[in-house]
Amino acid sequence: MALGLGFAAGLALWFGFRQTYEGPLAAAAEIVLRALERPPVTRLSARDGEILVNRSDFPPDSPRPGLPADDIHFNFVLLTALFALQPRFWEGRSLLRLLSAGALLFLAHVAALVFQVESVYAMRLGDWSAVHYGAVARNLWAGGFHFYLVAGRFSAPFVLWWLLARKDVSGSHGSGRLRAKRGSRSAPP
């Protein structure tokens, strides 16, 4: 029940704020991309569920790639659903952990968008790609983004939930050693 409610809450938040979220996502990824480029020429902007890629060295009449943004950040819904499994996840420390996980997931989204843009540059611009990207760079950028699409976008929420919100299995904060009952003649191992 909590998982379903968390999923519904996450879905509502995602639908309500996804276009607002895409602007800062594009701006942060642009900063990283421009730091990697010499000269810095990439401009990213968010519009209608897409991240538009523009380079100042593209010919004026060439098409500008539009990348689907939902593929990158839909996993926020999964993160919210997982955190909803915690008792009173909307209060105090639980909410702080969810917000921390959301901030870390934002960084994962920035990295995924950087890999996506670089994979477009490396693989989809014909002769330009072949001239500017070697085999290692093509495999790095395309493989990195492919990994995110296949495994990373689903595993990132689970990893963040496991690191920040999981409960101790034993319910105690002791050393993990078994304790003998009082009056028992056997000593703990």
C-alpha cells in the first residue's frame, strides 16, 4: 500500500514539476559540457519535454538535436515510491533523506545528460563525429549513455534508497554478534 501511494505521489510530483526541473538540469549539464570543450560551444535549453542541443559552430541552417528529457529523469518516481516504504517518510529525518537522495539523483541526471549529448556528438553527426571523436571516445560516450538507459536509470533510485533509507535488518545497532540468553551456559561465539 505504501509503495503504491509513494508511486502515486512521485508521479504527481514528477508530472507537476518535470518541465520546471528540466531547465536547471539543462543548465547544469551545459556547464559540465562547456568545461570539457575547447572552445566551449555547446548550449542546452529545455523546451516541451526536450533538451535542445545547439553549438555555435553548427551551420545556421542545420537541424538542432532534441533529446527526450523524460528518459533521463522519470526515475524520480521510483525513488519516491521506495522512500514511501519508510514509516512517516514525509517527516523529519526521513524527509531530509529523501531530499538528499533527490539531490544526488539530480547529479546522476546531469551526468546522464552529459553522456547523452556527447554520444550524439560522437555517433550521430556523420563525418563531423568521425573527425572529432576517436573509437575510444565514441565507445565511452555511447556506452556510458547506453548503460544509463539500460541499468543506471533503474538502479540509481535503489542504490540511493539502500544507502540513505534502509533499516537495519536486526533492528539493533550493536556489533552484530549473537548474545547468549541470561542463565544460558553456552558462551557466544
